Amino acid sequence: MNDKNKLNKLAFWPAIVCLGIFIAFGIFKQEAMGNILNTILYGMADRVGWFFELIAILIIILTFVLALSKFGNIKIGGPDATPDFKTWNWITMSLCGGIGTGLLFWAMGEPIFHFMTPPVAAGVEAGSREAAIFAISQTMWQWSVPQYCMYTICAVAFALLTFNMKKPLAFGPVLTTSIGKKGKKFETLVHAIVIFSLCGAVACSMGVGLMQIGAGIESITGLPQSKIVWLVVAVIIVALFTASCVSGIGNGLKKLSSFTTLVFIAILVYVLILGPTTFCAKLGTESFAYLLDHPFEKTAILNSMAPGDNWYADWIIQYWASFVVYAPILGMFLSRLAKGRTVRQFILVNVLAPSMFCIVWIAVFGGLTVQLQTTGTFDIWNGVNTAGMQSTIFYILNTFPLGKVLIVLFVVSIFTSFSTMADPVAAALATISIHGLSVDDEAPNKIKIVMGVIMGVIAYLLVASGGVNSVKGMWNIVGLPISILLILVVVSVFRNAAKCEAKDDNIVMEDDPE
């Protein structure tokens, strides 16, 4: 019997049941769930944090090895393939798909934390000039090259399999080429783990989005942050990204990503022009140069010989874990944008273009944060400690002319930015829930809607049960099993690249026209 286009019940239902149990536990035992996730945050970071850091280092190296080697000449889809998306749409979907709420939440609050409470490994005094350079450069790195390398190398793996080798858009072909044998049961298990893990992962991003939107609403209207506010916001976000998801990548997501990027640019230009431009330019330049001198040192910060320092667990470990979780499924989505590009073109543009935007964004907002704190214009550090990190950006924006208007625009961007990340993830999860879909097929809308609702419910429960630490703990839970899958995807991309490179009809020379 042909199972193509039918629900993969053995992958879908076990994952949904486990998620249902998790949701029920969160509803009836919110405090207990918060305590458990908080314990997991520090316990797992201490025991396996080094593993996440090692993976990040290797992925960065291997991504550029793939791009600069002979495999970079392989054209995705064959020599006659043409891109399905314009370069602008490609870059905006890649940028927004990777950002979610991260750049708007964590990256906005990070610089002041790293400036005032740097890790022992940094060897700098809190609040000093050196701490400022460390804070900005560290935040730049954490939100640029490492995450986009993870997403992009996975995207190339799926693109080669689907466009060049005509395989289904699923993890089965990846597992076959990486472990050397077919295993339908193993593939089903992997799909079930991915469905469970990614629903939890997207819920983490959505959770911090709920907190930040709640802070924005409080800043605009005076309505205090509460579980009721978060619930209403969650319903609106789920409705937005689900509507975008069911409309397909060529309609909803393309337009939403373009709009969100333009909003980002408008906010960035406004703040750069009216803010301390020279200060941000100076500190940003020094920080970027420092980053170029210490990229791998910034990738691997632990608390060796400093057991009392938990900075690494609070920041870098949970970041690498979150990027590991997203990488395979976002790679599956991004593979749909790779057609008609060479491997080298796709990697360099997909990594460097969004990374440079993130670096400039952090140079401006991070520099502004340090300037406000050190000049005494506004005590952001005190505000963060009293009202939470989600309020940081609104303290900053309120110092500008038309601050309320700027805050409204920023809150809108949080809604749309999260939607541009949740949309492709929900679509990809729906895809692996169905047997035999190709890269050009859309999964059934009802499955996309189910995925969206589940992610929204978990996000609300995470925030209601413990806020930021619950979110961080969830990353570590789902990150460990997905890290093994990520390793298999990387093995697959090199094996399949070798097969494609051996066929002359997959190769184009660098001077060939697009």
C-alpha cells in the first residue's frame, strides 16, 4: 500500500501525546514545572555544556570548508536550475526565519548584563571600557555567524537531497546517507523526536515574545504584565503565524518577512540618526574588531576553575542549544530557497548577509545601552533588575522623540518577527508529519494549524510557570537529542556533496551566468 501524502501516525501521535502530557503538567503543576526546568538549566549546562560548544565550533569550521572547497561549485538543482525567489526575498526570509524573537529580546537585554556582570573568563571589570567591548562583541557573535552556519549547513544537506538527488523532504534520506543503511522505524522515531522538540523550541521563542510584548503594552497603556495579557497576546500571535503558514511560502511568509525587515531597518535608521551615532560607531567598530580577533574564544566560554560562575549556563550554553534545536528543521525550510544557487553562493550569502545585519543592529542598540548607562541618562541596569529583561528595549526607546510611536512599531515587529520564524517551522513540522512530500509540496493546512496551536499553548505555560529560566531550561532538554541528529545531517551533507560533485551535470563554474 502506498502511504504517500498520508499522516505519519507513528511519528505524529506519540509526539502529540507527549506534548499533551507536558501541557497538562504545566496547567496543573505550574510551580513544579518551573522548578524542574530551572534545575535542568544549570544541571545540564554543567554536564554537557562543553558538548554544545564543541558542536558550535565544528559546525562553523565545516560550513566554510564546504563553501570554499570544490563542493562549493555544485549548483543546487542542476546547471539549468533557476532561483524561485529574488535575492531580497531570500535574504529577508533567511534573516527573519533565524531571528524569531531572539534578536528583539535576548540581544536587546544582553549587552547590559554582560557589561555589568561579565563572566570570569572575560577577565574584565564590570562596568569598565573593556567590559563594554566584551559585552557588545559577545552579543554580536552569539546572534550572527554561529546560528546561521548551523541553519545553512543543514539547508545544503536537504537541498542536495531534494533538488539534486530527487529524494523526499524528510530525515529518512539524511539518515540513509549518514549511517549507511535504510531504517524506516529509525526515521519515524527521529520525526517524532523532532516534532516534540521543535514544538517545545518554538514555544521557547514565543514565550519570551509574550513577555516582551506584555512589557510593551505596559509601556504604552500602563496595563500591568499578567497571565491574562500573555494569554491574549498568545492567541493573536498563533492566529497571525498560522494564517501566514496556511497561505504558503510564496505568499504569506515572503510578504511578512519583507515587511518585518523593512520595519527593522526603519527602527534601526531612526535610532542611529537620533541617538549617539558617533559613540555607537566607535564602540561598535572596536567590538567588531575584537570579535574578529577572538571568534572561537567567544564560542567556548565555560566556568573551568571558576565553579561559582554561572554566566555560561545563563547565556552561551542555552543559545548554542537553541540553535542546535532549530538547525535541522530551519535547514529543511531554507533548503527551499537554495534552488538555482551554487553551494558556495548559498552558504556565503545565507550566513554573511543576515549576520552583518545582526552585527550592525547590536552595535547600534548595544552601544546605545552602554551610553545611556555610563552617562547616567537612564539607569537601565536598575530597570532591568526591577522590571525584567523584557522591559530593556522600552526603557531605551522611551528616551527618543516620539518614543511611544516607536514602541508601538517595535511591538508590531515582535508580532511579525516571531511569525516569520514560527511559520516555516510549523510548515516543516507538518511536512515531516506526512509521508512522502517533496520539496515543492505543501503539508495539509489542518496539520499546520494543530502545530501552531500546540506551540502557542506551551509558550504560554512556560512563561506562566517561571518566565525566562523556564525557557532556558527547556532549550537544554530538547537540545541534547537534536544535537545527535545535527551531527548526522552534517555527515550527510559531505557524503551527498561528494556524490553530486562526481556527476559533471551538477557542476557550474564560478564565472557561469546566473
